[in-house]
Amino acid sequence: MKIGKAEIRSRNIPIMYISTIIGGLLFFLPVLALYFEKSLFTATNVAIIYAVEAFSIVLFEVPTGAIADLFGRRKTIILDHVITLFSLIFLCIGGNMIMFILYAILSAFARSLSSGTDSAMIYDSLKDEGKEKHYKKVIGIYGALWPLGASIGSIVGGYLAKSSLQLTVLASFIPVMIALVFTFFLQEPNYEKEEHRDIVKHIINTSKIIAHNKQLIIIIIAMFIMMSLGETIHLMSPIFFKFKNIPIMYFGYIVALTFGFSSLGFYFSYDVSEKIGNKRTLILVSILSPVCNFIYTLIMGIPFVFFWTIPSIFFGLKNPILNHLLNLEVSSKKRATVLSINSFMGQLGVAIVAPIFGYYADLYTIQSAIQLSTVLVLAVPLIFLLLKEKK
């Protein structure tokens, strides 16, 4: 495989590419909030499920990062896919709050296992060959592939939802099982490991490193705000589409466009950031995204679809840069844990904000909840001004 002029020999990279694009074929994505709402009846109850998932990630995130550092990347990624399969069983059964909460907890466990671990797997696989300087390009391509799969799955899911919302969940078992098979062909990369296997000690030592690193603190605070507000809006989007009187068969196309633009952002993140700089790119996209978000709440039709989907490009542009900047600050033996702590803060934000968002949406409208969220997220570009520019 070639990245620019560099040839990457590790088989891990193409396997990661294949498993993530297939794993993105989750046909229930464009209608998941409606699937919950059908049994739970209110936006507040739906938001509670998302909050449980986010809070569970908060509990699992950092320990699973330490597990990946101490016991291996490959085993952690395989376990992630196995747990994902079990979570789908409870989602498929559904029908009440208990089943959905069990789904949310297992899904959170699976997501926390992969969070940071996949990035560490790619970085360390490149470092094995002395090609870590190509990480931002490779992680951009990797990040582009999951939303590409999700965009295809969303289009199919929109049509499946016309027959049955549950059918979208049943069909999702197939790609998840295929993605699991591919992970068995991964190889454990060489990386510096701790001599001990004490998870608590590892987490404490890593937290101390973050506490004394201004660059890491800035990124993690920004992630907290972006995830708590932006991810909550994304999760509640099917209810917002319903509020806008958009037919359910079009949900899949809109979500597919969202994932498609996100994929483009990930792919071109390296080129854009190399031309105008990491810091400038982050500031620019963190301004444009909430502006577009506010505009789409005021309009309908094709312009609404345009302004709804365009911010996904900005999401894709910023994530490889943030991952790149995080990796520059940490050693291999603590890499997955630092990345997990970053994700932990984002999910903690979702756990706090989602129930408030749902309550506010029920009290007023989901449109007004989105408008308030987009105004608050404009704090992020001010935070990014404090970053140091690093290559």
C-alpha cells in the first residue's frame, strides 16, 4: 500500500481499513432515535438512553485504554467487535427501557474498547517501519472509511425503515460479523510496554502527564465542549428531521450525505492542514460548523439539507489533526490511555448535556435546543487560539 511516496508494508493498515468500512454498515443509524422513541414515547427518554451510553463510556473509557496499552491492541480490537454483536441482540429485542439500557451499556463498552486503541494500533504499526510521520494522512483515510460505510448503510437503512424499524437492526448483524472476522488477521505491533500490569497505576501516571501538559489540556477541554453539544445534536437528529416534517425514507439519504461529507473531510484533512496549518484549520472549522448549524434551523427544503450536511466536512477535517497533535505529546506505552482520556472527556460531556438537551427540547422545541447548543459551541475557536502550532 502506498501513501504518497511512502510504501506501507504492515498488513494491519489495510485490514483496519476494510474492517472499519464494513463495520460502518449499520443500517439503523438514520432511524435509531425514532426506534427508541417508538417504545419510549418522549425525546427526554430517548436522550436518557444516549446519556446512559455516554456515561457508561465515561466509566469504561480510561480502563479500556489502559487494557490496550498493557495487554495488547489486537486483543482489545477483537473484543470490541464481539461485544458489539452482543449489544445488537439487546437492541433488536428492544421494546422497553431495560433492553435499551443494556444495549447502551454494551455498546459503550465496545466503543470504549476501540476508542484510542485503533489509533494506537495504526500509529504503532507505522512506527514499526519508521513511517509515523505519515500518521496524519493514514488516520485521515481510516477516519474517512467508517463514515463512507455508514453513508451506504444509511441509504439502505432508510428504505428498510419503511418496512420496519427493527429490520434495520437485524440487517446490521451481517456486516458486524464480517468485520469481526477481519480483525482476527491483525498482528500485534511492537511498542514500548510498561513492566507492570497494574491498570490503576497506569491510569494515575498517565493522568499526571496530562495535568502537566498544556497542549493536551487545551485539546481535551475543546473536545469536551464539541462532543457534549455537537454529538448530542447528531444523536437527536432523527427527531429533528421529524420536527421538520421530512419523510422517513429521506432520512437515510440525509444521513448518508452527512457521513459522505465527513468522509471527505477526513480524507482531505492532511492536505488542508499542511497548506494552512493545524491551528488555523481547527479555528476555521470550529467557527464555520456552528454557524452552519444555526442557519439550518431557520430554513427548509434543499437549503436545509445543504447546511445540515456541510458541517460534517468540518468534523472530518478537524479529527485527524486533533489525533495527530495528541500523538505528538505522548509515548507509545501511554498512547492508548491518553487517547481514551480524551474520548472520556467528550463522552462525559454527552452524559451531562444529553438529558438537559432532551428536557429543553420537550419544554420548548428541539429546534430551540439546537440553536442554543450552536451558540455555546462557539467557545471552542477561542480555546484553540491557545494551541501551539506543531507539525
